[in-house]
Amino acid sequence: MNIRTPRIAVLAASILAVGLAGCSQYVKRDELNAAVQQLQQKQQDQQQQIDDIKQQMQSQFSKYDTQITAMQGRVSVDTVAHFAFNSADLSDQDKPALQNFAQTISKYHPNVLITVEGFADPAGSHAYNRKLGMERAKAVRDFLVASGINADQLRTVSYGSAGNRQVVKGASHDRGADNRRASLTVDSTGAGATASAAS
């Protein structure tokens, strides 16, 4: 009798340990499921915000020749400004659209991150065009700040005359007006935007 008692105790302890281990795994699975649900909900909320921004931008820019595209977590507002050859001066004809954009973002989406993208036609050197693209992006950024968007929400990037970003491949001077531009990317989370110039 004395010999069997420890064996029963060991067996009971083993069963208890297995049971506790099973409970531990069950709790972790619940926590994982909860985390997945939270991520899914966050993604749905972000996509809803992006859909709202896209709809508002389409309404605001309906009278302008601007393409608006919704991506995962982002909205791209293409060609919000055009520039004269070798110039980073914002034209008066582009200012109303930018003001409408600033008013919409300030009023309805004060927490998004906006990347202003600057471009150049391929007439100059790669280094010069990247610098000119940055000056154009900064001109748009400064105007948006003056129109009410918080400066902390804005980043600038230059793609210069990168071939895969040209609207009209290789076009410059009179034919390159579409390549001398600035565009906007609205990021609902602030993730993935960059303030550095693209190479």
C-alpha cells in the first residue's frame, strides 16, 4: 500500500500538469484569436477611412483633371500641380484644388500622414532633377501648411525624372509638362511614408 501511494500521487500530478498545459495553450489561442480580430478590425477601420478620403477627394477634385486611386491603407491623388520648365513656382490655377484638399484633410482627417511627391522632366541631370523635384514638393507642402494642414502631417519626397514615374516617357521642355508635377499620397496609418529622396 505504501508502495502504490507515491505512484498514484505521481500519476495525479502528471494528469494535473497535462491539464494545466492544455489550459495554458487554450488561453494563448484565445489571446491570439483576440489579437487577430483586433488587427482585422483595425484594417477594416483603416480601409473605411481610406474609402471616405477617396470619396471626398473625388468630390473635391471632380472639376480638375486629377486621377484618384485607393490602395491598401492609402489614397493617391495624382497630378495636383504642374510646373513651368525649370521652375518650382506653384501656379495660381493649381491653388484652388490644393486649398480644397487642405480644407478637407484639416476638417475630416487631421491624423493622416501626407506625402508630397515631386517630379521633373528628363531634360537635366539626374541629380539636378531630383533637387528640382524636391523643390516642387516643398512648394506644395508649404502651400498646404499655409492652407491649414499641420506641418507634422506632411512629408516630401522627390522622384526627379525617374523613368518609371514619367507620365510621358522621355518628354521634356514643351512636351514634358505632364512630367513636371507634384502628387499626393494620403496614408491612414503613417506607415511606409518616406521623407528621403528616391534614387
